[in-house]
Amino acid sequence: MSAVRTVLGDVSPADLGVCDAHDHLFFGSPRLPGQELRSVPAARAELVAFREQGGGAVVQWTPYGLGRRAADLPPLSRETGVHVVAATGLHQAVHYDEDTLAGLRSRLAEVFVSELTVGIGTSGVRAGLVKVAGGFHALDAHARWTMTAAAEAHHATGATITVHLEMGTGALDVLDLLCGELGVPPHRVVLGHLNRSPDLVVHRQAAESGCYLAFDGPSLAHHATDWRMPEAVRALAEAGFGDRVLLGADTTTAAARSVDGGPGMPCLLRRVRPRLVHAVGEALVERILTENPGRAFGTEWP
């Protein structure tokens, strides 16, 4: 039976409800000094605000070493009534120091599998996906190393692999590596940030592979392309790929949270959803927010 692995245990994909398929409750990187997502009360308030707009689940893409606060996720989920999915994985090399990467060099896949099946650190919280990252229009040695480990973890567990595409680029190269060379079924891959590179031809080519395409905005940093999201989703829907689309808010800084004056998670349902309803109709938007995430993250765990 397929199940989504949440921080409170495995649940049926049908029980997720309305899902923010790419976001962050906690996140911290040396590339964003002073903007770390570390506050438990702020995370709780954001989940409550999302729930009040009809939200039922949040998939956190924060990977290894970037402040996941795994032990804080179960009580937040219980207190707010929102399902939360945690991630294992590794981001781009620039987010880590050399000692951290050196310590993982010979055991990365092992770490991923352990966090998916046993738990993150001593928290006992199991991850429900593997998050990795590409580079700008290219895959460097670090990306190939992390994606190879992610593929190994997928083959051992069935877990979905989500991919940060730098500025939305490199989608087809990622698919060539993960699905071509490494044998990951395309429907187990989610490509993130497609709205940041609104190339409708590449979007369609990626969708034709069978992977999922995550459009994650609005964003304070990427508003220049966010407005084209409805056009991109409509193009995919008209080509018959509405079942491949996911939506997320991708809150990565404190300033982006709704409780700190940013758009945050609630904006996905307050503003993005009605705009997409205007573009593709209410029925498809409902499926994108509920059925598609259930299929994308539902796994037949061993």
C-alpha cells in the first residue's frame, strides 16, 4: 500500500488534504545570514495561518545539515493539525563547510537510507523524501555525487527524490542523470522551481518524461517570473499534463513568512489558488493541491 511518510507516521495519500508541496518550516544557510528560519513559535503561527486557509499538509524540503529541527516537527504537526513531511538529502556544496562534506564522502547513501527508515539523528523522526540540487544550467561533481546517493536511497526504499533546480534551469540534465543513467523511475522525481525559468518547451519535455513539476511561489526574491506561473500551468494542462503539477510556497527566509510580513504559506491558498482557478479551472486546481501530492510523495515503503 502506498503511504506518505509524515513526521507522525505513515498516512494514506488521500488523507493529506490540501498540500503545500514545497516549503520550509526551518532552514538555515551561511548563504542567508540573519534570515534563518529557527523560531518554533513563528513556525507554529505559519502552520496555523496555513490551516486557517484550508491547508492540510506541508512538505518540508530542508535537507541534512541546514537546520531541519526534526524533533520540533512532530509537536508542531500535532498542535496545528497539519501533516508535515520531513526530508533527508543534501543541498549544493556552497551551503556546507568542507568538514561536513568530507564526513559524508563515503557514506552519503547510507545516511539517506537511515534517515528515511530509522530516523533523523536521535529524533526518531523519519524523512519522507530525498532532496538534492543541481547547478545553474549544469551538474557539477557535487550534484552528481548527491544524486547518485539519492538514487541509491530510492532503490533501497522507494522514496521520492525532489530536486532544487538553480533558477529553474537544468531540468533535462537532471532527468538524464537520475532517470537515464541511474534508473530512477520518472514518477519518483519532483523538479522544483520551474516558475523561475518559464521555458514552456522545457516544461513540456520534462512532463513528457513522467516526472512531477513543482511551481513554488510567490517569492520575494523571484517575483520577476512568478507572475508567469499561471501561464505555465495552463500550458501543461492544455497539453494533458495537469496531473504532473505541484504547488508550493517555498518559504526560505524569515522575511518571507506571512507572520513577518511576507507572502508565506497562506498566500499559496489566498492568492495563488484563485489566480490559478482563473487560468485552469477549480477542478484541476483542487487535484493539483490534493491528488497530485499524494501520488508524488506516496511510496510503497519496504
